Amino acid sequence: MPATVVVGTQWGDEGKGKLTDLLAKDMRLVVRYQGGHNAGHTIVVDGESFALQLIPSGVLYSHTVPVIGNGVVVDPAVLLAECDMLESRGVDTSRLVVSGNAHLIMPYHYEIDRATERALGKNKLGTTKRGIGPAYADKAARIGLRVQDLLDEKIFLEKLDVAVREKNAVLAKVYNRLALDRDEIADLYLHQLAPRISPMIGDTVSLVHEALEAGENLMLEGAQATFLDLDHGTYPFVTSSNPTAGGACVGTGIGPRDISRVVGISKAYVTRVGSGPFPTEVDGELADLLVDRGREYGTNTGRRRRPGWMDVVMLRQAARLNSLSEIALTKLDVLSELETVKVCVGYRVDGERLSRVPYHQSVQHRVEPIYEELPGWQDDLSGATTLEDLPKAARNYVECIESHAGVPVSYVGVGPGREQYVRFSQ
Ligand code: GDP
Ligand code: IMO
Ligand code: MG
């Protein structure tokens, strides 16, 4: 069976973890293809909540093989802590395989992430400060250390020497920060972390292809989202990898013809953490209500997420960029009890109407949303299991999104729990 991709269609936190977990019940391999522990994917099973950063959201089933693909950046200490957390809660992580080609996040990446954010002042990106951007920058500059380097002390030390020399010069001379100790880093990575990580390291490209050849189901789990994509997002307010579906090919080592299904995850409204343009952002009482009801605080960083109305201009763009075959619409329950609900169907800028996301950054910052306003619904949706359980106004809202996006909505989320969803079209 070809692969299914799960991709965020907004600015992250759409509920990818929940959907990945839901779909993983029919999958053999669940592969993370990009990002690192800037991600926070929450899964709620029988009232118990699991917040995952690096380990794929399929890990909770005993029949899946969780894989960290080559496109991911890995802090081995974070990975081991996540394994320990899961093991302590009865989840077996022994099947986890980590690509030897994935790049390592090193202590100096955190330092540089923090220092560059500080230096940017009011123009800061609002990164997660996890060293993600600097780690991908080293990958692109071809001076990164990879997971496989943990297996070869000589190569690891050679590369580390070059990197530490350069980073310490930058930290001291550009950012006025203290130098990092090369021997401490070497000891931590080679003697404390490598012995536990080594058995997990593997050739994940072969693993993925063997599964494809055996006709097994594979899922490729994206982190972040379409509008945080380095190429297609609201640059520079983006992450440093490619969450869009194309990134799933590069980040796992398969070609586009091996992907048969692309599930775009979208909240029934929109949130964003960190800086950057957000045309449908709301404030005041409505913002507080959405944040409270939707518990819109970062899974890892605890930061309050900025909320706004649904934006189908972005969703249409996401459908194009990812070849979406379907949309899973999450958190519809959060919108209950509002008198009316709004959907942004176009933008106005300089007296003109736009039906597409403008490519020009300065225009993105000043577009004004054009809304369609629909009747709300008062019912609590959290117990809904079938289409008939959804009030007519809620169904209309979903159908409105579906028709503007031009892609069917297959699932509607009505609560954080694994079972809290309704099958919509299909
Ligand atoms: P991800 O990063 O895309 O995996 O999303 P997060 O886990 O960071 O944020 C989504 C939050 O919404 C989590 O706390 C989920 O448990 C929760 N969630 C997911 N789907 C639904 C839903 O349909 N309704 C409600 N109320 N919460 C949901
Ligand atoms: P999941 O997978 C929401 C945002 C940060 C910042 C920008 C760059 O849980 O959806 P980075 O640390 O990646 O260099 O930060 O991207 N960001 C996320 N926002 N959800 C995420 O992941 C995010 N990962 C990064 O807030 O604006
Ligand atoms: Mg998240």
C-alpha cells in the first residue's frame, strides 16, 4: 500500500497528533519526516494525555513501528527523555528506529537560537528556542553532525572540533556570549547519550521501502504546518524545514508516486504561536473565549496561542501546496454557543479583492479579511459520533468550508479524545 501523509494546513497545533494516532490503528510504520522537538503533538486516550515532541504519534499502538526519518533534527537527550516518559507510563518504545542521516541538535544550536532571537529585538520570530533553525542551517552549510556520527567517535570529534571553533567565535564575537566547552559536549554525546541511542539507529530508507514493497500501510507524520514551511509559509516567520507534503518525500526517502493520500489537518478556526502576519486574528473577549475553550496554550512551551476565524483562502492554498485529498477538521466543539461564526473567503487590499494568499510579504501584513457570517449552534458537540448528531448549523459550517476549499472534509473533531470524532464525507 502506498503512503498516507498527515500535514498541518495552518500555523501548527491543528491536532495532527490526534489524527495521526487515530489513523495509525491501520498502519504498520508511522514516520516523522521533518522538524524536531519544536513540535508538540497531544494524544488523549481514555482520559490520559500524552504530549509527544519527537516520537511519532503512532507509538501508542503495539502493532506500529515508529520511525524518525532523515528529515528530522534530533536532540538525543530529548529523545531519550521522551522514551523514558513513555516507558514509565507503560508504552513500549523498543521498536523505535532513528535515521542515521537525521541531523543532531547540539548545545550551541540552542545558544545561537536564543542569541539571534535576542539580537532581532522587536523583529524576533518567536521561535521555540530549541535550536531548530541553527541545526538546519548547519545541515544546509554541510557542517552538521548526524545521528550516525554517534557511532564513530573519531568522525564525531573531528566534526565537533570544526563546529565548536566556529560557533564559539560567533557566540563570543557577535553575541558576546560565553564559549562552550568542547570536551563537555563530547562527553555528553559520546559517553552518556550514544550508548543508549546506538541500538535505535538504522537505515530508515530501506525500512520504509521494504514496508512499501510488502504492501504494508505507512503513515508519514508532519510537524508544524503549511504556513510555517520554509519555502511556502509566511517567511521569515516560519520554521526551518518543509512541513508541506513534498517534504514528506525528502524527509523519508520516497518518491511522490508512493503517496496515495494526503490528509490536511485544519482547526475549525485558526491559531498561531510566535510572530508573523495573521489576517483573521481576533482579540478581546472572543479571543479569550477561543483560547479558554480550546485550551490554546503551547503543548511544550506553554505560550498562549493567538486565535482567529477560519481562513479558507489559506486552506485553498494549502490544498494546492499539498495536493490534499481530504481535510480533517478539528475542534468544531470549541465553536459551540457562539451566535454566529465567520469564515474568511477572500482578502481586501488597496480596494481590490484577492482570492489568493498574496506572495508579497508586505501585502500579507496588511490584507483585510472578507467574511461570510453563518448562524452558530448552541449544542454541546463533544458526545457526537455520527453526522446526525451534529446540529444543522454545524453541518452547514463544515459544508461551507468544504465547498470553498474544494476538498472533502472526511473527519470532524469534537473533543480531544481518540474516539471524539465524526466521519463526515466519504
Ligand atoms: P498538533 O501539534 O497539530 O498535534 O496539535 P496539538 O496537540 O499541539 O494541539 C491540539 C490540541 O487540541 C491538543 O490539546 C489536542 O488534544 C486538542 N484536540 C485535538 N482535536 C480536538 C478536537 O476535535 N476538539 C478539542 N476540543 N480538542 C482537540
Ligand atoms: P506542531 O508540530 C506551532 C513556530 C514557532 C515560531 C516558528 C519558528 O506542534 O504543530 P522554530 O522553533 O521552529 O524555529 O520556530 O514556528 N512553531 C510552531 N507553532 N506548532 C508547532 O509545532 C510549531 N513549531 C514551530 O512558534 O513562530
Ligand atoms: Mg502542537
